[in-house]
Amino acid sequence: MSEKKETQSSHSSHSHAHGNLTFGERLIAGGVAGVVECIIMYPLDVVKTLQQIHVGKGQNTFTLLAQLIRKERFGVYRGIIAPLLMETPKRAIKFTANETFVFLSFSSFTHFSLFYSFL
């Protein structure tokens, strides 16, 4: 009996070591990735918008970003709720679909695996 338990637990950890996540884990991972992406990229999106408003001023992106963070601090994240509400489910669905397709295609169809080996 204990031998069977050890086999099951080692099989369970073995499958996670190779990236075989459950559907729910894939959704959560994709959602977290969407949140992280928004938090990192949102200040740059604000800078891009400011540069588009002030066309011709020739302001360096990173200089403008530094000035904005010094001036606004966390105010740079004003308005982030809408992108978070959009990006989180979108990334969750994309990540889940991608991981599911890759898992299904490379485990079920050997011609995909052969094609992929040539890339």
C-alpha cells in the first residue's frame, strides 16, 4: 500500500516537474502573467501617451519615465484598473489555450513533434 502511495506521489511531482499543469493552474498562471505585465508595462504606456500628446518635443522615453515616477510616484498607476480587467482574463485564456494546444499536439501527434525538431 505504501509503495503504491510513493509511486503516485512521485508520479504527481514528476508530471509537475515537466510543466503538465492542470487547467485551473494554467488559468491562474496566465492571469498572474497578465497582472505582472500590466504592472510593469503600464508606466511605459503612460509615457508613450504623453509623447504622442507632445509630438515634436523630442523627449527621451526613459528620461520622461524617470521624471514621471519622481513626480507622480504611485500616481503613475492611476487608471490601471481598466487594463487589469482586460489583460488578466485575456492572458489567462491565451496562456491556457497555448499550453493546452502544445501539450495535446506534441503528445498526440508525432508529425508535429518531428516538424518541431527541425525548427
